[in-house]
Amino acid sequence: MVGNDPVNDMIVARIGMKTYLVTEEGKVNETAIELSKKIRSNKTFDIPKHDFEGPLTSVPQAVNALLRK
């Protein structure tokens, strides 16, 4: 999963998907941000750590690293 929202996108790590957090500035859906704030305020909710992070242009390198495993 490649996305720029640590809560709404990186949650797929719970089902075993590898994740890449895009750290570039860009337009983010405001509704998703509000949902993220609600989830973050729930202290019992565990947000999985992403596997990779960086600019969108570095996604191919992350995919290649996974293929080499």
C-alpha cells in the first residue's frame, strides 16, 4: 500500500500488506484527516508502523527491495 496518511493508509499492515508512507507535501482529503484525528484520539487504537517512507519517486526502489527478499 502506498499512501500519505499514516492512519487511513497504513492500517492495511494489520492484514500483512507492506506499506510505504509518502512524505511529500500534497493535497490530502480533509474528510480523511478528520477521521484520522478521531482514530488518533482513541488511545486503544494501535496504528501499525510503515515499512518504508519517502518521496513517491522512491517507491520503485522499495518494491525492488521487497522483490529481493
